[in-house]
Amino acid sequence: MPVEFERAVPERELFPEYSSEFIRDERDPNRFQVNRRVFISDDVLALERDRVFQRCWLYVGHASEVPGPGSFVTRTVAGQPIIMTRDQEGHLRVWLNACTHRGAEVCRERKGTTRRFRCFYHSWSFSTDGRLVSLPDAEAFPQGFDTEDYGLRAPARVESYRDFVFLNFDPHAMSLHDYLAGARQYLDITADQALTGMQVLPGTHEYSVRANWKLLSENSYDGYHAIPVHKTYFDAQRLKGDDSLGDVRTEFKESGAYHLGNGHTVTVKHGPWARPVARWRPSMGPESKPVVEESARRLAEHHGPDYADQISNLDFNMNIFPNLVVNNIMAVIIRKYEPIRPDLMHVTAWSLAPREEDDAATKVRNKSFLAFLGPAGLATPDDNEALESVQRAAGHQGVEMWSDVSRGFDKDIPMNYDEMHMRTYWRHWDALVTDRASVGDSLTNDQVEEVAP
């Protein structure tokens, strides 16, 4: 169903004035600041590892990445090596990639298909459903040794929503459904682009940024930087015949920003760029117009005109706290990022597309993705340089520095180029790292209903 955009309580009235060693959330005048120590401190990162990454739901991958029995991918989540796989019955499983014998990785391949994961260190072998099924010289182990005690270990919780798979290391965490809160509606819009399910396209974009991981959280839905940083992209698209984006206040139609609960926020707008799902623009080339228009027709036929229009034309940048971005703009990108050090993060990104797209439609989508969001696109490298520039200037010996995140604080209706969404993120982050709330809720359930679309 289409998202209904309503507003009730202005932000400045919803959240009480508050200050900690990390944030200043002030009134009369309204001002919000973040201590730049959060970007450079080893102590802060230690708190985050304990109170954020050990308590929150963290993105693992998309179910389409493991399409059949025995298929698997390996990656890290919060620094922990994990395996996402399907057992021989086709059930999706997530295992810690660590042998229960002496702790070596049981799978050192990035992806593939297998019946068993074998640790190269001592050759213990595990089935895809986690059972220890063979080991050399088993008779040498003492009486009472039972292979059933040595199966692969799983994270405390593994759940999924619309094929987005998450884990949680906290056995007492709320359900993923409740944690996602208002973010579920935007995952629905993303998933409903497809009539037969979405899939991650081949290829993974991986890179490191010499900047604090939270700076990418800010950047990922910051509409204010679009013109200064990405002018080259918009100039290039204008030369290809697209509408100009000379001023975010006039070119971002139906712009807004919304709380989604549990630190998640989203910015929405109707941008001037092309969208491969169903919005053709001249920059896509005349040959692609029938392909895009056919996609729009199929969506309208399946979902009805109103919801199909939202799927086709609603651009959004969403951050699912703490470290997952779903950008549904000129293409759909899933991006997760993890801290390595206070001044270094690792980023992994994938392009998401409908399964039923034919080769011509996928070519249009990939071209749109690569032009802006891809490794050599006209956005990602510029954003990385901006974040590294902030990081280089974050630490000043003997001088306490605070970043201002006050833009739009006086507005009853914040826009996507304001900074309400960042303030929401920081309030929730601060509640967790200062341990002010057992689950770090910045909003009660009733308050989420008052402000979330």
C-alpha cells in the first residue's frame, strides 16, 4: 500500500532538551551539536562495539545471494566472519565462520556452492545445516566426546524481512519486525518493484574510506551537499537532456524527512534524474524508453496506479540504524559499512533489481547505477573525499570542536536537505553509547506513530 505522509508533532517539541559529553540538543535558541571526539576516539569505538553492534539488528545479506541448496556467501558483520548459506533442504542459515575445534575459518571462499564446509587447519567438516559430520582420528578424542556438541555456532538471533536478512548478537533483542518499525514501509516499496522478487545483481563494490563510519551515516541522506559536491553529475545529466538540478529547494519535488523509529530515518523527494524501474529521462537514451515504459505499465497493472506511481517515482535515502543504507534513487543500492578504526571504515555495496528484468532492462539499470553510485561514478568518490576531509580536520589538539547539525531545526516540516534525520540518528546513537535506555529508544511507540509516515 502507498505510504501516507502525515505530520503531527514538530521535532523541537517531541524531543526534550538534553546534553551529554557527545551531543548538545538545545532550545531557545534551537541548536544541535555533535562533539567531534566521536569521530576520533578509541574509547568511543569501544563503547560502540559493545553497546551498538552487540545490541542492534545488523544486515547480513539478501536472500537472493544464496539461491539454492548448498549456495553460500561469506562476509563480516560487526567484524565477525559469518557464512550465509542454504542447507540441503533449502533453509536459509547464518553461521559464525569459526571452527568449533580451534577457531579457524571453516570457509575461506567468498561465494560458491558446497555440501560441506571444511576447516583447512585440522580438516573438521561441517554440513550446511551446521552439523559436525567428520574429523580425522576421531578415536583419539577422550571418552564422552560427542560430535553433536561441536556443530557450527549461530548468532543469537537471525531473522529476515522481504528477503533482507539480519542478525543480532543479543538473545534478548526485540524482534526484527518491531526493530525495523517504519522502515518496513520503504523496504516494501523497494521489494515491490519486482513482481517475482528482487535480486542482488552480480558484482560487489568494496572499498575503504579513511573516515569514521558515522560520517557515512550522515552523508547517505544529506540533501544539503548535493549541489556543491555532485555538481559534475547534474551538469553531465543536463547535457544529456535531463532537467537541471540547480537548487535543491526547487528541484527536489515533494521533499521531506521522517523519523521511522529506533534511530532509522528517511528522506524522500521526487528527483529530476532517471529511474530504471519506471521513470524515463533523455539521459537514458531513446532506445531505453520502451523498456522503462513497459516496466511502468506492468507495475500499474499489478499494484494499481497510486502505489505503482509511488514505486516508480518516490526517491528515498534511508538509513536503518546503525549501518545499513538503502538508497532507492536513480538505482537501488544496498550499502553496509563497518568501523575498522575510529578513522577507517570498510564499505560493501550491492545493486538490487527485479528478477524478471530482461537483459535490456538490466543494461539500463546498470548504466544508471554506475553513473552515480558505482565505483567510478560521479557521486561515491566525491562523497568519500568529503568524508576523508572531515576526518583529517576532526582532531585539534587542545581545542574541543563541535559539528553543527541544526539546519531546519525551527521548521515544522523539515525537508530532505535539512538535518532532522541526522539529529534523529545522533539522539539514538547517544542513548545507546551512554546507556540511557536499555534498547536505546529515542521515541516511544506512540511517538513513532505520531511522526512516521
